[in-house]
Amino acid sequence: MIFPPRRTDDASSISPWRRHARTGRILTLVATLTTAALLLGGIDPPPARAETTATEQVITFDVEDTELADAVREKFTEIDTSGDTLSDVLEAQTEGRLHDVLPDLRYVDFEHDWTVEGTVVTITAKAPEVEADASFWQGVGIVAGAIVIGVAAGKLCSRMGGPVPACAGVGAFMAEFSNGFFNQWADGKLNDSEEWSKNIGKSITAGMTVFLITWAGTDQALVWFRTVKNFIVKVARTIEALIGRSGGADKVEEVLNKIEGYLPEWLRSGVDATGICRDPAGEGSASEWTSLGQIVDSADSSQTRFMDLDGDGDGDRTMSGADGRLYTWVNAGCGSGGERVWHPLGDTAPTAATELPKTAYFGDLDRDGRDDLVNFLSASESGTGFAAMRVWRNESTSTDIKWAAPVIVANDLGVGEPIFADMDGDKDDDLLLVDRNNFVTAWENTATGIPSPGDWDEISGFTHPAEGPVGQLYFTDITGDGLADTVVVQYMTGDVLAWKNTGDGSWSSTSSVSTQLVRTADTADTAETAAAADIAGWESLGTVRSGDAFGGSVGAFADLDVDKVSDFLLFNSTSNGVDAWRLPNVGDTSTEALDWDESGSEAGVPGERVAYFNSWSIYANNYTLKTMDQNGTAAKLTKLNYAFQNIDPVNLTCMAANKAGSSDESNGDANDGAGDAWADYQKGFTAEESVDGVADSWGDSLKGNFNQIKKLKAKHPNLKVLVSLGGWTYSKYFSDAAATDASRKKFVKSCVDMFIKGDLPKLGDDPAGGDGAAAGVFDGIDVDWEFPASADGHTGNHYSAADTANFTALLAEFRPQLGSGKLLTAALPAGPSKISKVEVGQIASYLDLGNIMTYDMHGAWEGAGPTNFNAPLYRSSADPADGTGMTSDDAITTYLGKGFPASKITLGVPFYARGWAGVANGGKNGLYQPATASPAAYPYSQAPGVAFYKELKTAGKLTDSTVFWDSRTKTTWMYDGSTFFSIETPKSMTAKRQYIKNKGLAGVMIYSLEGDDAETTLLESSTGLN
């Protein structure tokens, strides 16, 4: 940016202007044009007066980039070394270029000094021997600045990967601009807007058009120009304010609008469109590969990579040089003519990569959606004594490519061509080393951020369906479910075979079908036969593409259109460009029949198996502690949470009462003082109802569920039972109880006294209760505050911003009062807004477990829908709520990212369904469709829009014709033609069980047991224990 001319003794006249760090650099050329147009075309300069002279003129501006400053320094050093003056350089740059149309061009000699300090360039122009008026000094300032900006623009051009003709176009523009200015100055036409517009047109035609056409080569130039036009006008208005004149910015805007009008014609005459950017919905059959034409004009197949650098979900590209440089183009979508737009960013390589050049690989190793830069080092290069993997974490934004310092993330993992792909659906890439016969050594990335050398677990005996010399092997997601599938491209025939990754981690449990592929390599039905074979861990998708042979033998996969399905890119050996095909979602089997057979499934979920037992389940559901013993549930659990206990609204303590609450969600006071002490410790169970077959007596100090818990623990000594405080209906007064140090101490002591020491109050004339009556019943306390600092709890709940810190303090108070050997757990929210109100990284230190409530993501409270899943495991681009964080994986990833140890997290799974009524099919069996009402309440779940698993099963709603599977979210739903229920099934539970293993979580948390059927179908599938 050029500042107004000033005298050296007038330092106060400098008004610095700071441009946007990246946009300004790219637009320096246009900004220079605009400034000149403003100062010379749209605003009359100060009147020239011969008596107004000066001995020198100082021009100062900040290029705000050390590399550009170095280029300016080199340029002026070159000028000094040559012995030329600045005017000589200007003459050399312009003379001969336009003398055919400007024969009267004249130059005036002047001397100069210069300095470059940091990024600030200062040019001092000495007065010429002839008389100099104000317009001369104005011209010197503008042209001297134009030369410096021209040097910077040329440097940017080459740094951003622009070809030589394009960079020559930059220089041509600056030369013609300077030439036109001097002509106007010599002829006294600085304020002649018509003449000035003519000269701008010449400079753009001669220089900018060359730049745009030879570099952009597509509609990119027009997209670029439109993006910055408003920015340029703002710059002009800034200058207007600076010099106290008006009208210039309007003139600039008028000129730019005219230039924009010319650009499409210039581009069409200079280049041909190179591809069609299609709507992600596609054209024609959804099962076909659709050609996108040539999307890159020139590419080196051995050095070009496709990856997502800026985290926007589509594939960008790089070309690495032998010197370690990394020339980068960001995928910007398509221009108005349908052409693929690649924004060139030049060399983005980190310094260390150029100091020790290596082949560049890319993979998202830290789950942030941006591919990190990977090199492989020999033992002598790594500094560890082992062959090593070196990684630069990608810290890029949508406007800038940035790399963190390099780190060694793995040592001595083996040899082979590396492929980074997410095999286990945990959103970070694992490493597969492929040898020349397609045999693979696979390593699972178990880290939650950038891995360390100890974070790689070899997948022992890893196999896949395409071992052997059967074609080019790829691991990439072509089904949109977040798991890398096996794909084989047979370039000579044009056939593509694929197998879907089932996500159950059983890749090492069977041999491949490679022998069949090799043995029948010369038969016509090779692909058909081999691709039809299923093996453990892989589900055949058959031949997903057949037809003409490909026009090359090197390809790649990358998602070009942000539909989460990888598209195919071919390096065309004839054109030397890149052709592309958009892939359909071949794995979208949302209407597939479900396989209910869980026999032979992998071993049970590791570690913790936590379940909630609701005190009221003993009524209509007739689900008792004895039921748990008889149907094998107790033997499968590690912890049982007994739900729920209320908070005294007056004393702010744990309490006991016999007072019915209300299911009226609109009544904020409905559950004040409510409780069911009769079910807890007063009800007398008969011998037939009792766990041990012994009936309670009237005079016993402990009866009810509490006594049954003691009996259940006696039969299952490894089972720990906790009392759960709060829940949805009893969380109203948590905020008050946790508000001060004194209130916390009082509340915690009352809970420990009542439920750990067992001091139960005697109520009415029932003899049950007394000091120590319930001692030994509970092994700890589960805090279920729904929800700290949030208005999203039950109507009437008290909440405050202070709850965030007070919740942490409350857990901190529980820890010492419970004492050693007693457990403290918490039910924790899954929605992003609620998670943000919890000090996740701090509370973990006080808890034995955090039970994440990864359910109730969607439900009938959303009124007219659209229908959606109660507990989706993963995101789906088809989900209207995609991107809102309302999935199990989003929640778990957030907790892990905030420092909550995986070893303390349980994944919540619901044994109930949520749904809508009045749902049309919509071609999707009711999924993501509008609704008109909530389904009527079922007799056991007793709430509109809710149904237990057992209720839907008993009603005959869970059949192969009414239950559907969404392969992206790993979730099932029921649709009977008008009613939609999101329901867990053995298939979805198996996926969640595998997720728990893959993430290294503590285990599973179930809410709640009475929702299961008599055969404990969901319990068995969620725990993996029969």
C-alpha cells in the first residue's frame, strides 16, 4: 500500500493502513491499480504550483511479509550494484512497450536512497535537476511504490506456483501502469479521467489479462476478482478519508465493475473449460460412476497428492518437488461455468521439509478433519536410531496453510507403500503398509491427538479380500460411513471391485480370497466371481464399475463434493491431466434386511457394564431385582445405578419421602419433595418376589428394593451398586445445594449419611429405617445433575452460570466425604451446548466413571420433525441436523479432546425408542421426514413418543420389513407406514460395542433395564455376553 507523499519533517502525516494478512497479499496488484485510479482519476490533485518545491520525497509502506521484504531488498541491492538510478530502472521497464501508441513518452532523472527494516520499506527520492511541482512528487510517490509492490507481486506470483508467463504478466501490468502514469504527467493530464481510464485499460489488457489467463486457466480469475471487488472499494474509501476528498471511490468502483464485465469474455477467449462440477445429488442413476471430465490440466502422477488440508471436507491437492517444496492448490468448488476452481497457494512446505526433502504423504492423525503432513525417515536420519515417521500437525484455517513443529510419532513400523485410512471409524487415520503383492501390515492409531510412538497397535494377522497381484489396491471410504473400504482398480479392463468395511474389527480372523482372484485371472468372470465373496470384516459390494479401460495406470481417491464418499481421480497418460469420476454411495443400504443372528460375534465389551435400575420398574413393568438375577442380567453387569433420589427443597439435603410426583412437564413444582421411600425400603417383598426366596417381615429395619439389592449383591459379589441422585425430574435444586462451600458440605454429608452409612429416616408408622439400617447397600454415589448452568433441563429447574464451577466443586466435595473404597460416578450430558457448561478436564479427576448420556439427541419434543435418531453413533451428511454435534461420536470425541480419559468413559445406550406419528415414507422409509404428532403412549413406558424395545417387539413392529439400517450413522429405525421409531437393535448395539473397543472406552452404560425383552436381547448385544 502506498501512503500519501510527505516531507521528511512531517512525520505526523503518516497514516498506516493494515491489510488482511492473506487476502491483501494476493490482491496487492489490484490494490495498487485502485489507489492510483483513486488519486489520479477520480480526485483532482492539489493544484501544481512552481514555487512549491522540496529537496526530497520520502515514501514509506509496510509489506507485512518478511519474504516479500527480502525480495524488495534484493531488488534495490541489484539496482545499487548496477549503478542505475530509480528513474533508469523505470525507464528500462517501460521504454519500448507502448511507444507505438505513446510516442511522446518522457522521463526525468532523480536520485534515490532506500532502507528495508523488518517489513517496512522506505524510499527517499531526491529532487530532480529540473523544477519539480506537486504533481511530480505525487507521481514519484506512486510510481516508486508501484515498483516495490511490483517486486512483491512478482515474488508472490512465483511463490504461489504461478507459471513463468503469469509472473511475466505481473511485471507487464506494473510496467504499463508506470508508463501510462508518466505519459499523463508529462502531458499535464493527471486529472484527465478519460485519459487515465484509457491507460488503465491498456495496462490491464497488456498485463493483467496475461496473468489471469496463463495462471488461472479456468473461471478462477472471475471468482477471485468478484471476491475482492468490495474489499478494493473499501480500500479506496479509506484513502478518501485519508486525503479528505470524495468521489474517487465511486470512480474506482465504476472502473472495477467495467473490468469485471470484460473478464468472462477474456477468459473464454483465452482458455477452454476443463470439467463439470455437478450437484452432489448427481444426474441419472444413483448407482453409476459419473464422469467429471478433466479437472486438472497438468499434474505429475508421482508427485501429486489429493487430501483435505483446510478441513472443509473436500479434496485439495499438492505437488511435491525434489527439493521438499510443497506446491498447493485449494479446492474452491466450481465457477459459474462449471469449471473446477483450484486456488494456488504456492509453496506451503514447512522449513524442515525442505532441509531434508522426503516424499510427502498425508493423513488425519489427530481427528481434526485436516490431513497432516507425513515423512518417513531412515534410521540414520531420524535421530532415534530407528526408521521413523515424522509428522507436521496441520493447523491450517480456511485462509492459510500452517504446520506445527515436526514430531516423531512412530518408530520402526515396517516397510511398504504407506496408505493412511480410517479403518475403525474413530475419525483418525490408521496406517497400512502395502507390499508389491498387496499384502498389508496394518497399525491402529490409538491416540486421541497427534500420536506418540507408543500409540500404534499392530493389527495382528490383518487380511483383506484383495491380497495378491489382482490390481491396484486402495483403502478408501466409498460408502460414506466413515470406514475405509477395500477397493481394487483394474486399469486395463476398467473394472473396479469393492468390499465394504463392516467395522467389526474382524479383519484378521480369516484368510482372503486372493487365491481365487489369481487362479481365475484369465477368465471373463474374474471380477464378478471374486467380488461376490464375503470374508470376515468385509462385505462384498461386487463390481462397482465396469466398462472401457482407463486412460492411465495411476489413480487416487478423494472426496471432491463433500458427500463423504471418495471420488476417483485418474492421471491421464495422454493429456497429462487429471480426469475424475463422481462415485455414488454404493454402500447406502438403508432398507437392507437385518441379520438378527449374533452367534459367533466378538467377545463382550471390555471393562465396565453399567445399567440403571429404576425404582418404579417394580410396578407396571413388574421388573424387580429378582428379575435381574433370574434372567442373567446381574451376572453380566459390573455396576448397577439405583435411580433416583430427590433433593429436599427447603433443607437442600438428600431426603426420603412418600409423595407422588407428576409427569406434567409444564409444572415446574410438580416434583418438589417427591419420593418413593415405600419402594426404596418399606415395601415388603414376598418370598416369590424376593431374590433369595425369603420374604420381608413387617418389623424389619430394611425392606423394599434396598434389601433386595443387599440380597442380589450377596449372590453376585462382584456387582457394585450406586445410588443415583437427581435425574430428569429430581434435578431442580442441585444448583442451590451446590451454590456455596457450606451448602455443598451440608448436602454431601446428608447423602453420605443416608446412603453410605445407611441412616434412613423412619416415615409414618412403618418400622423400617433408623441409623445404619441401609449400611452396605450402596458402594457409591452417582450424581445425575440434568443440567448444570443450562436452561434445557426440566421446567422449573434452578440454574446459574456459577453452576459450571460449582458442579466441579460439588464432585470435589463428594470425593473425600465418600472416603476410600467408595465409588463416585456422574451421568454427563452429550449435547455440545450442555458439555460446554461442564469443566470436563477437571471433573474427571474426582470421578471413577463418567457415564455419557449419548441418547435423547432427537425426539417427539421436536414437534413436526423431521424424524431423526434417538442415539446416532456417527454423523451423516443426509441428516438435517448434521454438523450440530448431536451424535454419540461427536460427544465422545469432545470429552476426549477436553482431557477426559477414555478409561473413565462409558457410552450410553437406550433400551427405549423415540418416535413420531403421521410420517410419510418420503422415499426413505420415514427417515428425516416431517411428522404430524407423537405416537400414543404404550402401557409400560407410559409416555407419548416413547416405547420400550420390548413393547415394540411384542407388538410385532420389529420385523425385517419394518426395521431399517442406516449405514452412515450405524443406527436402526422402525417404520410401519405412518409411525417412526428410532430403536436400538442387536445390529446397532454391535456397532456401538465395537466403537467402545476402538475408542478404548471404559465400557457401556444402559438406560434402563426394564426396557429390554424377556430374552435380554439388547443386554446381550450391548455387552456381547450371552
